[in-house]
Amino acid sequence: MAQTLVRSGMMGADLFGSTTAVTPGAINNIDFSLSPVFTLTPNQNSTLNITNAEIGIVKDVIVTGSGNAYTLSFTVDGVAGTFNKISGTYDDTASTKNLIQIVCVNTTEFWYTISQIAT
């Protein structure tokens, strides 16, 4: 039975154990194969471009507000996809942390929520 146990260390960094800091820009690649968690502080209106997505995989993107009223949008592999917002609104107030949880349900379709730390 011990050979059937799966530990997080066996799954790889793409599922557990790492955070990837995204370099801010107009296009911000969120490579689903790199990490379970991504962080970003935008320096302009930003597009989160999802790459290497696989159906059923959920990723977390923590976007820290810059205080400049920047906006966020989404693409998949550089083109429009279907991004279904379940709930929440992005808040770009300085230092506000926005947790975006996004799940791939089809190669070009995603569902996501946006939430902030409760006050």
C-alpha cells in the first residue's frame, strides 16, 4: 500500500510548493505549468495571458493594487478566450491584495473569482 501514497513533493512545483513573481507589463504571462501561485503588482493596465492551461487545473494569482486605477483583462495563448467571472471585482487601491482563483474548464474557457482580505 505504501507505493500508492502520493505526497506533495512527488507532484512537482507546478501543483505545490512554489510562487512565481510575474514581471509587470501590458501583457503578463501566467504559465500554468510553472507554479500554483503567481504574484503581480501592475504598472499599467494589464492583460493576464494564460498559457499551458490544462482542463481542471486551478491557479491562484495574487494581484497587489498599485493605487493608479489600472484595469485587468484576460487572454489565453495571446487571443480572446471565454472568461466567466463568478464573483468579485478587482480593486487597484494601493497595497490591496486581490486573490484571483481561476480554473480551466476547456482549452479556451475559464471560470474565476476575485476576492480581497476581509477588513
